[in-house]
Amino acid sequence: MSTSSHRPALWQRDWRGLVFPLLFVALWQVAASVGWVNTRLIVSPWAVLQAGWQEITANGFAHALAASLARDLSGFVLGSLAGIAFGTLLGLSRWADRLLGPTFHTLRQISLFAWIPLISIWLGYTDQARVLFIAVAAFYPVVLSTHEGIRSVSQAQFEVARVYGFSRWQRLVRLVLPAASPQILTGLNLALIYAWLATIGAEFLLPSFDATGVGATVIRGRAAFRVDVIIVGMLVIGLTGYALNRLAQGLEARLLVWRGPTH
């Protein structure tokens, strides 16, 4: 039986989560239409729709979104790979944990945005600087989850691997990483969220004249005092983050299908 047969039909899904947003938009439209608010500061939903259509059709918004996603995924991949490698080292080696762990736990207390002045000095206001900033955001949650997952592997499991004569490499790829995969995937899910937030932050705080991206679109709207363009950018940022989160959850569920039901 295919997995699609387990999905509820469209009319069977719970749509209650849409009640508040729809009521809010309706009240927003009424307030703008009857003059309860200053429409230069709080534009109507219809004006936002018009601005969104204009951005999509005339101002290269799809290219801007693609540029943001490219930065996001580049930084996410770099930070995640480095995080898995470093977390594995700390989890498998108590010597490395005692030597490098205190430094890591100290550095992760530094606010993410405090790295921006240093990164901008090293790499300037370039895409490389933005990707590095995003990679740092993704690095920390992956390290912590990988370290926790590996440390959760029991000594009895290692004894079974020893009985079967596993080499160090076999223990890593056939025991340690599969056993730690639920925690690692949780960390990757968090890293994807943090990476998207860092992507927008990097576009705000590491701007350049030739940069494109959703953040640059919001900055352009602010410079032109176009509240409708700002709101369009904010909506796209939120919806894209939501879509990335749902995608990560779906991939996590598929990759962990071997565990069977968890309830």
C-alpha cells in the first residue's frame, strides 16, 4: 500500500489553523478600506497582493529567491558536514572532548551576529562572507546533536560490534552513525531553520550594491518607503522557511522509517 493512501483527503484535513489568519486579513482589509489606519504605514492586503504580483512578474523576485536559497543551502551543507565531522570526533574520543570541548562550548556562547564584524573584515561584503556566516549558524546545532547521539550508543552495542570483529571504520558506519542518526537528523533539521534565519540576517547585515536576495528586496522596499514590498518580502521569508521545515521533517521521517512507529 502506498504512503499516499494514508494521507487524509483534502476535505478531511484540519483547517482550523487558517481561521485566525483569514480573520486577521479580513479585519486588516476592513481597517485599511474605511480609513481606520494610515495606509502609507499599514497598506491593505490588496495592495500587498498587487505588489507581490509586480515583484514576481517584473522585478526578478524569482531570481532573488533563488539567490537566497543558493546561499542558504551552500552554508547549510558546509556547516552540517563540518558539524557532523567535529561532533563525531568529540563523541568518539574522550581525549578530543576534553581538549576541544571547552573551547567549543565557550565559542557557542558568542552571539551569532557578533561574528559579522570579523567575517566582514576577513572576506568583505561578499557572497563568501554570507555563506560562511550561514555555515557557522548551521554548525553548532549539528555538533551538539551528533555528539549527543554518539554518546547515547551503549557499551553493549560496542561489545556486539567487537564480537563480530568490526574494524574501526565498520563500527563507525554500521553501528555508531546509524544508532545516532535520529539525533543527527534532529540537529540537521534545526540547522536548516537556523541557516535560513542566518541567510536573511546575512543579506541585511552584509549588504552590497550588486547583491540579490529576498533580504535585498526588503531593504529596497525600506529605502523606497514601500511598506507593501516589505510585507511581500516578509511573507516570502516566512513561507519559504515553513516549506524548508516541512521538507526537512518529511525527509527525516523517510530516512528513519526503519525505526517503525514511535508511539
